[in-house]
Amino acid sequence: MSSAITEHRDETEHADHADEVRRLERREGWNRRLPILPALIFTIVVTQIPFLFTLFYSLTDWRIDTPEPREFIGFENYGALPDDKFFRDAAWVSVQMTVLAVLLSLIVGTALAILLDRKFFGQGFVRTLLITPFLVMPVVAGFLWKSQMFSATFGVLNWVLELFGFESIEFATKYPLASVVVVLVWQWSPFMMLIVLAGLQGQDTSVLEAARVDGATTVGIFRQITFPQLRPYLELGTLLGAIYLIQVYDHIDVITGGSPDSKNLPFYIAQRSIGGGNRFGLASSYSIVVVIASIIIANIGLRVLSGLLEDDS
Amino acid sequence: MALFTRAPKAEPILGQNRVIAHVLALLTWLIGLLFFFPLFWLVLNGFKDELDANSSPKLFFDPTLDRFSEVTEDTTGLLSFTEAFGNSFWIVLISTILVMALAIPAAYALAIRPMRKWRDVLFFFISTKFLPIVGAIMPLWIIARDLDLLNTRAVLIILYTAMNLPLAVWMLRSFFAEVPNELIEAAQIDGCSLMGQIRQVILPIVAPGLAATALLCVIFAWNEYFLAVQLNPVEGSTMPVWVASQESGRGNFLAKLSAASVLATLPVVIAGWVAQKRMIRGLAMGAIK
């Protein structure tokens, strides 16, 4: 809240002493920007400049395993993309994996947050149990599910299946995409849960009580009061979840080793370039497509969030 | 009765009925235990013989610490436990210090003495997170190779700093924004210098937020695998690479791998347990405020 108040005051000051503020700002402008510069420059050098290289590579036929010189071929790599079956498959896996993992984590996380948002014996302990999967190293999470839960011979899941008289299934081979998504949801619902929990606990209880006194039903209160208040938190969860889940690599590597049905674009790109494929030019064009798609999605996401920021102030 | 329900502070969403309250509490416990079960099983397997681990699931067995000593004392592979732990420790520590050193001034400037268009700057930082790392991995590999940085700790320190910086700026800004402007103005009127303001007014208020942010950076850096395995797959590498390398041995390795997993996971799990509430408050406030 305090930032909203300061900002509001800043604006009235702007109106009142616009000239003086402008003069001060000019003098202070560099003093204010200076502390940001190191972080800004570091970020640009390490993340943006390599990206420009990728853009350049994507316009060449560069293979790192042949002595042939790197030749500029324009948009040829991009032109070939629509006919590239492996690229299309990987792109489709990326879409399915990201959407499924984000949505399911959000749903499970919200349900868990609502369950946790009440006083009961051991509340803090259960919350701690629930967030732990998020803290686990993805490599460990993948290994643990693959060989100790999914496995047909030693897996607990199959042991339970057999208990009920079903045949055991080698989940990671038979349902590779679903297996990876299950592990992702296991790790990310706790994260969503904590964000939604922060939203629920920031609720104004007097409003809720007033609604209850006025005879509102539980469902009505949730739909009309709680949900609108939770919206920014749900959007934040979606945004952060998407940022990380679009880039999933570790889980795939460990659980399926990148079998065709579970190979997303990041995995495929690494495989075709530094992972031994050596086709730096072609793989770079894949990267650029991923980046452009991410930027489009991110822009929509950020615009929604910034719209909320504007409403507040 | 009193065992399960304490006096409710705020009205919970799901009704007031006593019986329902008990059922829901029980359900929450069950789900919590279910979510934790795979980790419980992992720890259990770490204490088993390979024979017990590599059979149909067993709950009762003779627990042994042998697997833990095996994985920590084994030095036959490219990367031993002590090497990996040391590498991870230094890489995570130094990159987190760098992140904080870069992010604190930036967050201070964005929150307490905001310039015009500060929101655009903040969005720029966040938007760099949207650039999937695969978009830069090839040039990074080439640059690292040409600078002789492949298989060094330095390359991971630099990249983990860049990886965590946007998140840190975002979280820290929201913690800095919590400092009441009146306090800073009062300190200014009392003739307090800038450093004095920072040390005596601002730091005490944001200190818990700084700790939470640093911990989140530690967690992400400690668990990172993709960059580590691509740019630094051998002796200079980190714990996730060490865990993954435990799989490739001959014969049965399930119990051994479980023990290694437990050792690799424990430090950040404990850190996360300690910081859980603040971490999320910072993340949530970053966007909402």
C-alpha cells in the first residue's frame, strides 16, 4: 500500500510544483539512475548480447563439426520450419507441457491454499509438508518419480495398481508426456499454493463478515469477494509458472531421456546444437521462434499485470 | 474437539460447521502426507541395502548408513561428493553475493527514489526472464569456449547471477517500497546523511526481505542443472550434475542414488522451510504493489 500512497503524493506534487520537480529531477536524474546501471548493464551484457548472436547464427548454415565456412543464407532456416516434422512435434509438446503444467498446478495449488486457509491442528506443519516438493532439485524429483514411483518393477504406483488387481505399467515409457507433467505439477502446485495463500491471508476480514451478516452464501462470497481479490495472485502465479515451465529441461532429461513424445523445444534445441547435433545455424532459428513466442505470451501477461498496477494507483 | 479446532481468527472460506471443519482438516492432512510421501520414500530408500531397494516396495528393513558413506567417499568418478559440494557452495555463495550487490542499489533506486519510467525499467528486468535460456545457450557456449571458461566455476557464477538478478530486483523493490517515506524524510530533516539513512532507517526494515530474497536465489542456483551440465559437465561441476552421475554405475544403484539425492537436496530444503513465508510475500508483493 505504501508505494501506492507515495506515488499518489508524487503525482500531486508534480501538479503543484511541476517546475521545481522538473529542475530537481534534472539535477538528481543521474543520481537516481546511477544505482540501477550496474544491474542493468550486467543483465544486458549477459542475456541480451548473446541473444543477438543467436539471431545472427539463425541466418547462417553454420555447422560446428565441419570446417566449411559459415555462410549467410538469409531466412532459409525459417522457411524450412513449417515442413520440419521434428520441430513441429517439439513445438506441440512444448505447448501441451506448459499449458497442462501451469493450469493443473494452478488448480491444485488454489485448492490446497483454500484448504490450508483455516485454523486446524498442525496447520503450519502440513504447509511445510506441502511446500517441500517445490524445494527439491528437479534432477532429484525426476529420478525419484521415475525409478521409485513410476517404475514397473520397483515403483510404488505400480505396487498400488497391482494391489487392486491391475497390470503394472511402465509409466515413463508408455505415457512420457503425462509422466513429466505429473512431476511438474507435483513440484509447482506448492508454489502456486503459497502465492494464493498470500492472497487469501491479505483479505479484508471485515468485508467478509459484513457479507456473511448480510446473508451471503459461502459460494456467493467466494465468487463475488474472494475470487476478484485473488485474481492478481492467480495471474502472478500463471506468469511466474509459465516463465519457468516453458524452459523445462531437467525433468525431461531424467524421466524420459527426451523420448519423442516428451521432447519439448528447449530439449530439442540443445540436442541439435551443443548436445552433439552441431547444427548451430538451424537450432538458432528454433531458439528465435521460442523467444518470439515467449515474448508475445509475456507481453500479454505483463500487460494484464500492469493494467492491475494502474488500477491501484 | 479442541485438539483440531482452535478459535478461528479470520473466517475461512469453507463454512463454519464443526463436522465439516474436522473432515476438511483430516483431508488437508491426508493430501499433505500424500504430497510428501515420495520424499519420505526417497529418504527411506537411502537407508536400504541395494537388495531391499531393488525389489518390490518394502516399508520394513534393516536401516543402514552404508549408502551415505559409499557416495560421500567414492572418488572413482569424474566428480566426487566433496568436489561437487565445494563447487556448489562457492558458486552459489558468490553468485548470490553478486546478485544482492547489484540488485540492492537497483531496487533502492526503483522503490525509494523512483525516477520517471521506473516501471519500464522493472519490466525490462522481468522480461529478460522471458528469454528462454536456450535462446542464448549456443553463443554462451561459444563465448565460454573462446574465453577458456568452459568447465570453470566462473562461467556458472556469471550465469547464475544473471539468472537470479531479475527476480531479486523484483522482490527487493517491493520490500524497499514498504519503508514509509515519512521515516526517511524525518531522518533527512534531522540531518542524517544518505549512508546514515540507509544504515539506520532502511536496512532494519528491509533486512528480513533481503534474507528471503537471498535464500530464493540460493535455492534456484543450487538446483540448476541445464547450464551446469552443458557448460561445466566435468570436475568443476555442481551437486545436480553429481547426483545425475550416480546413475551411470554398474549393477544396482537405486539405494545409492537415493542417498546421494537426500544429501544434495537437504541444504535447500532446510533453507526453504525456514524462509517459506517471507519468500512468497516478497514474490506476491512484487506484482501486486
